[in-house]
Amino acid sequence: MGTRAGGSSCPHVVALKESRGLDTFRIILSNFVYCRSPRARRLKAQSCICHDCGTTADRLHCCLDCVYFGCYGNQHIQEHAKSHRHHLALDLSYGVLLCGTCGDYVYDEDVNKVLHEEKYRATQGTHANGTVAWQPSSNELNLLQHNPKRRKITHNSTIGLRGLINLGNTCFMNCIVQALMHTPFLRDFFLSDKHECLMIQSQNHCLVCEMSRLFQEFYSGCRSPHVPFKLLHLVWTHARHLAGYEQQDAHEFFIAALDVLHRHCKGDTDHTNHHNPHHCNCIIDQVFTGGLQSDVTCQACLGVSTTVDPFWDISLDLGTHLVQADSQDILTAGFLTAGASAITNGISYTSTSLTDCLKRFTRPEHLGSSAKIKCSHCHSYQESTKQLTMKKLPVVACFHLKRFEHSTKFRRKISTFVSFPVELDLTPFMAHRRNGLDTFSISPGEMCPTPASNENRYSLFAVVNHRGSIDSGHYTCFIRQHRDQWFRCEDDIITKATVADVVNSEGYLLFYHKQLVEYE
Amino acid sequence: MSEYSFDGSEDQESEDCQLVNYAPDVLTELVDDVILGLCFDVHRSCKMGTFFVDDVDPAELKEFEIVDQVGLDIFGQPVSSKKQYECECPNCGRTISANRFAPHLEKCMGMGRNSSRIASKRLQNSGKCESEGDDDDDNDWTYGEKKKKKKSDKKANSPRQSKPSKSSKNGDISSVSSVGSEKSSGGYVNYEAMTIEERKAVLKQICGVISEHTKRMCTRSHRCPQHSDEQRRQVRLYLLGNAASSLLDDDIHVDIDGYEDSPAVSAPSSHHPNLPKRDHLGRFMSAQQVAALAAGLPWEAVSNSPGGSVSSMRVVQQWETMGITTTGPASNSSASASASASACASASASAGASGSASASASAPSKKKKSKKKEGHTHKKSKSKNPVLQQYDLH
């Protein structure tokens, strides 16, 4: 077993390459291994049978020197090789060369190349033609051999986790950064170095490049917390409305950051259609942008006018069922700016769940007689109902619980407990399921008669929590790493947490990641 | 799988049964195929010499293991450690403690309430004569006034909807209202590297007193309460040496507030020989005093007489109402007339040239006013005060 980089071609392969080349090999591959057409597949099915024992299974091989199919299990191909002096045969499942004389499968760089090409041709346009496994070149192999100290991110590794220093009321920024750093899709994109900076004139100001650097920092294995001063400077430069040393809202920051990232993905030259999400294919849009369908139904003719708008997050109302509707409590709470616990204990709604909030969100709503609109079908002003449903689901769905109420009478934080699941199915809230149905009263079982497809299953991976009152407070977050481990991030302190901790927390921003992502 | 709802013939059913019999075989073949693929991958990597790539150093693994103990974070460091971190400000290049970076950056970028944004803009406009792109961004921060559309797009559901007094949040964090030296760091002036001309230009607009702590100039106006005129004079002496005569409050800079202190001078200006000089209290000086200063005498030796100062104030006030602040001398001592004439005679030749030069060198936004003043200067100085005649050599 040779370990020479570049394969251990046996002399027979070398001889074959020199004498006849690999054309026969390629023909056999394209016809019997990696078939490109249904006709070829039918031919394969019919002719791939052991000439000696008639079996179709048992590792069939095809001889390279003559037209012979033999199985491995019953030694037929080996016997053929010996008797006919035909050294090389081809495995019909994967196209690997078997040298009967040398007694083992052999690999050669040129042969591998042909294999890859044929496989690619055959699987083009199908799901099987996805990623190609990385094979190190001889240079890389050399390097790796000489540098045996390697870091692997195992299940129990801290690599990928890092604290962030609070620069002065920047806990809101730190939480959002943690959530983004642990978004699997983004992580994969940035760690495979896919960002090509288009901000040619001011590359130092590209927030996407800064994000790429942040990923490098997080995966560097460094244990001291990172100081995100450059990020803060960039954000303040590009999102002026957020700049200033004072406490901010994490959700606002999230949207502003996505906006700047989205703009910078386009570069600094073209400003024409940066608000046209239908034409954008930047990583931010790929990951975060979904489509929200709004159906307005005219009550007279039942004609429906539909629009689809892009969204980066869904803001959910918590409901209006007051438990203690004591107006005195409400008024006094409005004037208190300190003592968060006193306020939140005084006012609460019935505890609710994320799915309830979503149901409420997608419920058809009567727009009222004061909001009559002109129906395009019957051309008259009629009352209508409006319903919001999800048309296109994003890879990462962010739910924003509206816990901060600003009304004319009072400003307060609503600390109602909202339960949210770790696994979420968004099928019931999609456009095709919901249209016209007032599903608020229907039980979940009735709503989905068929089991929901895996396409709309989401897993929770980050939760941002706010502790405090409407005027001042502190943000912390939970993030998920290594599939099932949760960690609590409070600025520069990262500690291990349990799923129970996460699910019992208050929840302000909830980040869900699609379980199955299709590559286009 | 055994029950079918369609009414097939018996042949159909037996065929289905046969198919069902084959199901395990099909499954076995599929599984075998997958296993074979995996075997080939491993075999290939062994033969190609890449099998070791996956190996990991166990020592490294141990080093990066997650720690799950009370009182420690996942890196094994105690939770309550108060390590201080520092970073370099991308705006000014100073090293700032990380915890204080945000407030520093706010002032450094000219965004807070107390930052000298206007002053640093003024400096930039005069020093570099280029207007920066984010001039209009500064408008965002005129409190309460223009709110750009970004502000209105802001969602209504955030804890930061209104801005209560900053003190409530910044309570325990000190020095929001910063000292003069902190403020001047808004756009700090590198006076070391500037030429005399540049320094003159800058010093015409700002207080300029160099703080001992930070070695930076105060960027407030000439009426900055923090510094005295004496200090301002000292700075100009220091920075401009013998050419410190440019520090008059002349046509170039029009203070919006109107009457303004002007720093004391030590020599007649090469630009404006006919313009009166003022002392540290804003009183117009006699030529005698001017000459004394030029000779480097201490200020105390050349103090104005009270009488003189009162009349000079009146005159100045008169001129002010007409929009002129820099015309005519204040002294009414005849003895000084000849002295002043001689003092200014040498520089008279360049009077005309410098007069027009001053008009053109004014900041763009103040062109109108200064031009007007020029015009007034010519007219009024001739008619109002006969003493002026000596100085008006236009």
C-alpha cells in the first residue's frame, strides 16, 4: 500500500495509458457506470450481468481489454484476468480500476480526472451534482505532512465561540453579531471565502469584509474576547441614524446591519437598483429575504388582489388579552422609568406561544368601513379583508416579538411569557394553505391533514433577550453550536446553557434556520 | 403495503406480491452500493496518501475543550475577571480603553451633544478647502430639527423611541460633559505640521489655546470662557513668532455673535495696517500700545486709560450697528497719532492689495458680509471719524 501522493498507479495502468490511452475507459464509464441518458440506463440494466454466473449484483466488473462482465464475489473477474492476461477491469458501481494482476484497486490521477468528468456530465441538472469533495494537491499534502498539529472542530470544541467586549452600551450589537456568527449558512459562506469585495473605491469601509474578518476571529481559536471597535465605526459611518453613544434596539440594529451588508454586497459603483430585492442575489438576500403575500379580498365580489413584498423579519404582536386590566397600574407604570420588575409585574397578558402569534399574524382582518378601497375586479369601493401569509420562506427566519409598546398614553415593556418551540413548522402559515381560512379557531390537527413536508421545518439557533425596562436594559443571547449545544453570551462571557434555559427565557428576537436547504 | 384499494385481477395481485418479494433484495443492493462507495473512498485516501489529513493532535483537542463549571466561562477563565482591553480609534488613531470606546468615537466623529463638530468643520473648510461628503450627515444631529427619512422609517417598536435625558442612562459613567481638551479632539489641529500661513488661518477662527494635558488646541471660538485673552495671545506668540500680527478680528472671519473679543497683537499686521488693534479686553489700543507690544513689552505696561476705552467702546458700538467691527482706531490721544502713522506707514503700501485679498480669502459662506463690510469700511471710515483719516490709506 503505497502512500505516495498522486496515487499509486500500478505499472499496468501506466502501460495502458501509454499504449491506448483512456478512451476505452471513458466509453465504458459513460455507458455503463455514469449513464447520461435513459437509453443508456436501459442498456446498462440489460447488459450488466455476469457472463459466468448470471448475477447482477455482487460487484460486477467490466474488463478493459475485451467485452466481458464478471462478478467479484464469485471470483469470476479475477479468473478472467488471470486466464486472459487482461489485467485491468472496471467496477461498474463507481468506475474504480481493479488490477487483477496486482490484486488490488489502483488509483491514478489521470484516471480520477476522467472519472470526475464523467460523473459531472451524468449528474448535471440533478441534485446529485452538488459539491465535490476536496482532494488535496501534492503541494498541500506536503504541507500537511510537515505540519501535523491540526485543529479539528469536534463536538466539544470552543472553536467558533468567542466573547465580544462591550464598548459602552453596545450589548445590542454584540448579541446580533453573535447571532450572525452562528448562522450556519453565513458561516459556511464566509469561511469558504466566497465574498468578493466589490467596494473597490473604499475597500476599507466594506462591512461585508469586516464580517468576513469577524468570522476569522471567531474561528481563530483565540480565547480572549474580541473588541469589535472597527465594526462599530463602520456601522456608525454607514447607518448614521444608529450612531451615537446610547442604548439602542437590537432589532433596529439587526435591520440596519442587514441593510448595510446588502448595500455593500453590491459594491459602491452601482446604486441604481439596490432596493430591488427581486434582482439581488447577494448572500444577505439569499439567507434572510422572504416574501410576504398580502391578499386583499373585496367583500362584494370576492375578487382578490395579491401583492408580494420582501421581508427580512416578522414583527409579531403579543395579543391583547389582559390579565390585570387595572388602568391605575397602567398609568403608574407609564411614568416609572426605573425598577423594571415593578412595572412588568403589574401588567401582563395571558401567556401565549409563537404559533399563536403567527396565527394571529396570518389571520384575515376586516379593514373596516373607513378603509374602503377600490376593488380592481368590480370597480367599486367596498369593504375588504386583508390577509398576510408567507409566500417565500427565507433560509433564516427572524421573529421579532413586539415587547415595547409606544402608544399615546404610555410606553412600556410587555414581559408576557411567550413560549417558542425549538423545531418550528411554517407550513400552516404559508400562502397556499391559508388563503381565506380563518384558521385561528381551527385546531392544529385539522389544519394540516397531510404531514408537513420537511421543506418548511425550521430549527431555532439563536435567541436574543432583553432584560430591563423600556428605557434602559441589557441584552443577552443564547446561541446554538455543534448541533445541540447551547451557549449563553453576555458580552464577553460565554457559558454553557441548557435547552430548558433557552426555551424558558423571555425571548425578544428569535432566529430559526431552515433544516433543508436546496442548492440552486 | 398488503392492502390495495384498486380492484385488480388475480394476476395483478400475484405480480404485486412478486414485486413485494423483491423489495428486500432491492434494499440490500442499495445498501451494499452505498457501503461500497464508502469503502472506495477510504481505500482511495489510504492509497493516495491522504488518509492522515483527518488526524488531529489530541493535545490540541484538549486545549480547546469546552469548560462547564460554575464561575468559569467556556474557556476556563473566571467570569468575574476585569481585564482591560484597549483599541485604536480608526478616526483619530489614539489608543482608547475598549469600554470607553463608544463615547469616545461619538465625540471623535462629531456626533454627540458636546463635540466640537462645527468647529472642526470650520477648520477643515479653512485648512483644506475641501468639502466632505458627509456634511449633510451632520445635519442629522441638529437636535430636534430636521429628521431625515431614515429616522422616520425607524420602527415604532423599540425601546429607544424617545430620548429621555441622557443623564439617566449615563448616570454612572463619568465625564459625558467633557473638558475643553476632550472637546477639541473633534478634529484636532496638527499645528506642528502647519505652515505659518496655515496657522494664521486657523488661529483667526478658533481660540487656539493649547492644553497642557493633551497638547491640542482649543477649537472653540475666540470668546471661549475657558481661556483668557492672555492665553490666546501667548499661543499666537508661540506659534507664529514675530509674525503674530495676523490675529486681528478682521474681515475674513465674521463672528455670527457679533462683537467678538480679539486676541492681543504684538505687531502691526502686514495685511491690514489700517485696522485697529484691540487689547485683551476688546478695547481698541492706541498706537502707542501697539508699538509697545511690538517691542515685546509686557501687557501691564501698556494698559489703556479708562477714558480712552470708554470712548472707543462707543465708537465701536456705533460701527457695529452698521455691520462694521474693524474700522478705525479707538484712541483719541493725539500724541499717538504720529506714532501710529509711522507704525503703519511701512505697511501702507500693501494696504490696497491686502484689503482685497482679505475679501477673497474669506470663507465661502461669509463672502457677502465681508464684502459688504469692505464697502462700508471705505465709506464710513472717511466720514465718521476724522482720526481715522490717518489710517485710511485706501
